[in-house]
Amino acid sequence: MSNRVGIEVSIAVAEAVGLCDVDVVAAYPITPQTHIVEHLADLVAEGKLNAEYIAVESEHSAISAVMGASATGGRAFTATASQGLALMHEILFAVSSLRLPVVMAVANRAVSAPINIWADLSDVMPQRDTGWVQLFAENGQEAYDLMVQAFRLAEDHRVLLPVMVNLDGFTLSHMIEPITMMERNEVRRFLPPIEPARLLDPDHPRSIGPFGAQDVYTEAKMQQEMALLRSQEVMEEIWQDFEAQFGRRYHAVESYRTGDAEVVLVTMGAVSETARAAVDEMRAQGIAVGLVRIRMWRPLPQEELRQALEGAKVVAVLDRMLTPGGTGGPVGEALRSIFYDAPVRPRIYEVVAGLGGREINRRTFKEIVRQALAGQEQVRQFTFLDVRCA
Amino acid sequence: MMEIRFHGRGGQGAVTAAELMAQAAILDGKYAQAFPNFGPERRGAPVTAFLRVSDQPIYLREKIESPDTVVVLDPTLIDLVNVADGLKPGGMLVMNLAASGRGALAKYGDQFQVAVVDASRIAVETIGIPVTNTAILGSLIKACGITSLKTMEGPMERRFGRLAAKNLLALQRAFEETEVLAAPAAPSPADAPVVQEPCTYAELLQREALLVWDQLQIGCDIDRPGSTAAFHTGNWRSAGRPFIDRDKCISCGFCHVYCPDLAMNFTDDGAIEWDHRYCKGCGICAEECPKGAISMREESHEQ
């Protein structure tokens, strides 16, 4: 029985978290994430969700509280954006290193200054190396589904790592769109009750988070890295189960019309739908263009990306974050690294655009493809596409 | 280049000794490096410090694996750690040992040169406390040269101010009283060992790392509650132990509350009892006791 409704994506995300029977939500409101945690607070207040909602005084406390809740065996959720995510930075490392299966939604937004509340990825990309699994949603249905999948991935004993689900601020988080909602019993069938691998329990004392000197630190990092790499195959398994139960199929990397494509766009997040529309229009004009979207950013599905892009002459990357003083953006850097040793290397045409919510539309992608095919020269390996210079 | 490793206990000044010697060598126009074994500071715990001295610039930022010389500030360390670990064959051991303890040298005599001095006694007689770092430097200069007693004056004055005179006296006396025992026969050039690494890189990793990565608890947890009890911080004790005068003790428990290692405990009948396994000899209990019932006194090894 389909339950398809028109709903704001933030509200749907909160509903999904509610269906997961979370035990603890701790959050601090920040635009554009606020609607997610406001709705969770409503669910708790109205008795629809039997969880502890902790209204904390900062994001640093929010992530610390869910880390503690997770260590005691609870299913814990938080959400944030922009400066809030930056304030969490320190604790993000601890959550992943202590192998605590926290799930967090991030409504991606630019970081100050100037103060800017609109979408780009400059909040999440600096968190790239905190050891979290990082997933990027393209639309409301995916954001909704990923929440449920995220808990199952995080809590899998082969993984035991926190998972960050990213959705673009406003252009995704605040959209009203059709989403097929799940039933509580369906979600319970897909996501079993949490079985903590170990927990803080006075009856069975243990130390979580002790000192680790030079004689164990490297080994602890290796163990964490192996779990993070393993999470990709566990995610594939979860996506197969999800398809079997709900009929929707997900992959770490999605390809669209890349078969004979001369130039392939690479995108993340909600702009990918616009990119797909642009690809269709360019195809209608006879341009051999395709699209590859990265859904799983950490762990980076290197082999899938290499296979998806190896046939292209030019790979045109859109990075929605500038790496100041560097070689462009994080996605472009990753792709160059993947292809450096490949026998056949596509040219990588990297573009930084869409900062602070600057409009990304079909014209943007057509311009990227035009420049890429024209072999336009790049200084410092990237083009700052949409900056006004005259 | 000469590489020297110092063994002491936290608070005895091994790091300072290395530092003073490096400053002197630099004043002499040489190149030198002094550095501790970077880690948590633990008063009384066995610690190491390192010193390199060379006529040429030193381009190394690594620990000293195979020292030419080892300096031991505290005689009780010989039973706790292998002070000769990695010491080059024929290298120099500079030891603080009382005349009565010299039997301990037997195991080193046929492999290494040994310079020995009763630095603890000299320190007590000159400075007034058994802190041996400045005395042992006198022995090191006697055994290895490196710098002169004269050059040591500047760094010691800067470091100790009005206490420099006493420390310089300790340095001077230790220099005079140090006995360098007959060296083993120097290997002939033909027998000179080929320079080789003391172990393979894989073996080095096994020494550096406690466990194989997949044997660690998830998240580096410690799953045995109370495992700290197995960590006998009493091994670190070097500066005496508390003695309780039961006639003065009112069982107020101040010592129990202030003791950083719970080494002062109540017995079943409410009296205070001292636990030698964990007492580091810090003396906080004696300082805090409102009745002056606790005094710090030297202990003998039999206790």
C-alpha cells in the first residue's frame, strides 16, 4: 500500500528518524537544519516518539550528548549545518574513533564570513577526514531512505561507525515534494533493534575512550580505517535488502547516459537532478555528455568511480567548495588522484561554483561542458566558474 | 658524534642533566641536542632523556637506539629496566652506585666500560637532597670528556641561580670520586663489527607496538575493569615513604582523600594503613596531615 505524500524534506527526514525508534536526540537549531530537529521535538512532545530530546546549549554539546548516549547503548541522532558542524569538529573525531554508531543529518550550508545561510559544501568538506561515513542525497526520497539505511549501516557490527547524511540546505531541505513514506512495522523489519557491540554499563564496567600512546595509536587508526573501508560492501548489502523490501535501488556511484559520452559531469547532492536535465537537453542537441553522481563520499568508492569515468575523454567536475590556495576542490583532487596511475587518463576539467547558494542551473552545466569540450585552459587546475570579474 | 642516554626517575633531573650538558657543549662551539622521551610527566617513574654531541651539525630527530654511553642516575633502576639496552659493545656505562652495590656491575663488566660514583651520597652531602643529576654530570665528564667542568659553570648558574654553587660542588666532587673501571680489551680493527641495524624493521615495529591492529578492542576500549590496580606505581617511589605515628593519628582521613593513588587506606578498625604497591613517595599525605602524624623517611630495600 503506497503512502505517497507531498511533504517538506526536513519533516520527512525527521519522520524517518522517528520511525527508527531513536532513543536520544540532542540538537541545537541552526538554519537550514532547524525544521528537522523541531519536528523531532514535536514528535517527542506529542508522545509519538518515545525518545529523550535534549535541548543543549551548542552543537559541541549536541554531538557530545549523542556520543554519550550511543556509548550507553542508545540509538542516537543529531542534525546540524554550517557553523554548527564546524563547532562539532573536535568531537566528530572522537565519535568515529570510539566506534559509536551515531547518525547525523547535515543540511549543507556555506560557512562564514560573510554570513551566508545558503547551500554549498564548505561545511561538510572540512569534516571529510573525521572518519565518518558520508552520504549525499539527491532528492527528498533519497534523504528519507538514507536516514533509515544509515542507522543500519552504523550499527552493523562489521562497521560500528557514525554516519553523516548530507542534504543541500534549502534547495533540498526546504522543498515540498512527493515522498513515499514507510510504515513503522516495515522499518522495524528492515532495521532491527540496536544491539550494541559494547556499552557503558555499571554492572559490566569498561573504559571507553582511554589514553592511547604511541604503542597503540597507529593500530587503533588501522582498525578504524579497515572498518570504514568495509562499510562500503556492508552498504551494498543493505541497499540490496532495501531494494528487496522497498523496491528502490541505490548505489555508491550513479551513472547517467555515460555509455558513449565524450564528456562526463561529476556532481554531488541535489544539483545532480538539474545536471541530469541539462544532460538530456545537451544530448538532444547532439552533445555526447553523461553524468556521474557520487552518493557515497566516504569511504570513497574509488574502483566504481574509475570504472564509471574511464571511458570519457573529459571529466568535468563541479566542486561546491573552494580549497583555499589549493588545486580547486576536494572532488577534483580525489579524481585526479584516482586517475594518476591509470593507463588511460581522461582530462579532468574542474570547476568551483555555487558557493554560498549562488544559483546552479542547467545553464551552469551547459557552460561547464562547453568550456570542457573547448579545452579551455585552467590556471592552478581549476576554473572559478561563476565569479563576476568584469 | 656521541650519543648518550640518561636513565632516571621523574623529578630527578635526567632531562635537566641532558640539557645542561648540551648547553655546555654548544658553548664549546660544538653541536648538541638534548631531548626527553616525550610523554606524560610522572614523578618517580622510570624516565629516559637523550643527548647528542657532535663537531658537525646534527640532522637527526629520532630517539637514540644504540647509545655510545648510558648514564644511570638512580641505582634502583638497574633492577627495573635494562639500562644497557642497545648500548654499543665496549660503550660506556656511567652509574650512580654506592660502594656496597657494586656487585650489580658484574653483569656489565665484560661487555662495557663502567664509570661508577656514589652520586646519591655526594648529592646529599653537597646539595642536601638526593637529586643526582648534577653530580652524575661530573662523572660523565670524567668518563667521556665532552665538555669541561669550567664550561659547565655558565649553564649551571643560569639554571640554578643561588643554588649553583652547591651543584657545582657536587659536579666537582663526582668528577674527582668517579672510578673508571678497567675497560674490556678493545676489539681489533679486523674484529670490528660490521655496522648493522640492531634489528629488522619488522622487529622494530614489534617492539614499538603493543598489539596487532585487529587484536585491539574496538575503539581502543579497556574491557577489564579496575585494570589500573595491576599498575604498581609504588615502583616509582624513590624519595622516601610515609611513616604514620599512630599516637598522633586521629583517623580524619585527610591523607586518604589527598593521596593521588589511594595508597593511604582505612583498615577495618578505622586506622590508616600505607599501601607500598601504589605509594609514589610524593609526600602529599605528610604535608596535608593536620596532626603532623605522617613523616617521610628513607626506606631500605628490605622494606
